[in-house]
Amino acid sequence: MTDYPVDMSVTPEVSGHFDPATNTISYIVRDPNSNACAIVDSVMDIDYAAGRITYDHADNLIAEIENKGLQLEWIIETHVHADHLSAAPYIQQKLGGKIGVGEKIMVVQDTFGKVFNEGTEFQRDGSQFDALFKDGDTYQIGGMNCFAMYTPGHTPACMVHVMGNAAFVGDTLFMPDGGSARADFPGGDAGQLYDSIQKVLSLPDDMRLFMCHDYGPNGRDIQWETTVGEEKAHNIHVGGGKTRDEFIAFRTERDAQLDMPKLIIPSLQVNMRAGNIPKDKDGNTMLKVPVNGL
Ligand SMILES: [Fe+2]
């Protein structure tokens, strides 16, 4: 990819909010020439053992936006997360903005609609979201041009969002010493993930990359920002010219040893609904546990 539908001389103001419960980083991204902003990958707090939902993390994002007098235009999900719940509808109710995700959400909805035995009232057409992005789709935050890049592999609906000189990579990449995310969820594919990572690494070397997760490997402090050049040189899974076959072999072997994320069951049910908690036939918010279904 050599033609970019964004102006890479634009440097958005990016503020990262780390959630220690899920190791997720949520972002507020501000157009430097206006008060317009977007949120990328918000988090809703859950005490799963107690079935209790709270909003401290989302309230911090909301407070920052209100304190700075910003206008929220977009609430972006890089993908259907399996390790945390999105707070998109809660934030939208308070601040407005459009909730956007990749159009392949329909594939994810179809897969997990079956796993959770959802009835016909669960739409599998992405209609729970305000915008469905295709590869290369452009949109604006204030006057700043942004585009969505289709990057499947971790999940079938993953997108990287490029905003000025900043790219929000979701779970396509981790920090160089963290490598890459797993590719063994239903619809995941290690070869596709390698190809998607190459697509991200074809962006200019000085493009800033912002991670969705960091686990502080080897005891280092949590970090979430790097560059394309750093990833190309040092990423432990794909840097230094690792081949596609090497990556697939490594990723497949590693993924076979990983436990399921602690919050995968509530996360999928909520996130495939754009962050809305499902309801039972009487209208009570309710989550299911499919026994031996995953
Ligand atoms: Fe993920």
C-alpha cells in the first residue's frame, strides 16, 4: 500500500487509558485542529463472579472528554474483543458519537450466534452498530481524515484504524517484545494474521502504532506506543524478516498451549451486540454459559 487516504503530517493528540483488570488500553484521539475526538476500544468493568457491571473505566474517558470540552464523533471497536466488554453504548448515551466496527462483524455474529444459541431476534447483519467499515473506507474526526484497514487473522472482523500519523492496531500486533496475538479463536487464521501484520508494517516507518493490549513481558512497565520501524526491526514474532511459514508454525504451537481468556464468554455475548448486554424473554439483562460450547 503506497497511497494513503490520510494526511500523515497531521499528529492527533492521543491519550491512552490502561485498564489493569484486562490489560486493555482505551484511547481518546483528538483532531489537533478542532475539538473533535474519537474513542478507540472502550472497556466496561465486570465482576463476572458476581455478575456485576460497573463503569469506572468508561467514566474516566467521559470525564476527560468533558473536562477538555471535546466533541465525541466516533466510538471505534477494532474488533469483537474476547477479553473485555465494550462500554460503547454507555458512552454513546452520555456523549453521542457513532459506533463503528468492521463489516465482517456479520461473520462473527453468525459464528457466535450459533455458539450461544441466539434466537432470531439476534440480528446477524451488524445493525447493532452505526457504521460498518470495509477495507480502505475513510471517515473524519473533525477535519482529520482517517481510514480503516482490513486486518483479519486474530478474528475475521479485525480492522486497524489509521488517523493522521497514528494507527490503532487492535490485536494485530503487540509491542515488539510482546509479539502478536493468538489466532486460534473461531474464524482466526495464523497465515492471515501474518499477512495482515505485513500490511500494517507497510505503513511508513515513522507511523506511530498504538496497541490494544500490553502485558508487560519480563516484568517491564506497561507500554502501548511504538512505531512501524521498531516493530519491523524488533518484533519477536514477525520482526527481522521471519517468514510466513515460520510464523504459522510458531503461532499454532503457542496457541495450542493458551487458556481461554477469563472473560471470553461474557465478552463475546456483549461485544457482538456492540456492547449491549443481552436480555432474556422477560427483558432482564442476562448472560449465558454454553457448556462445552467453545
Ligand atoms: Fe482481541
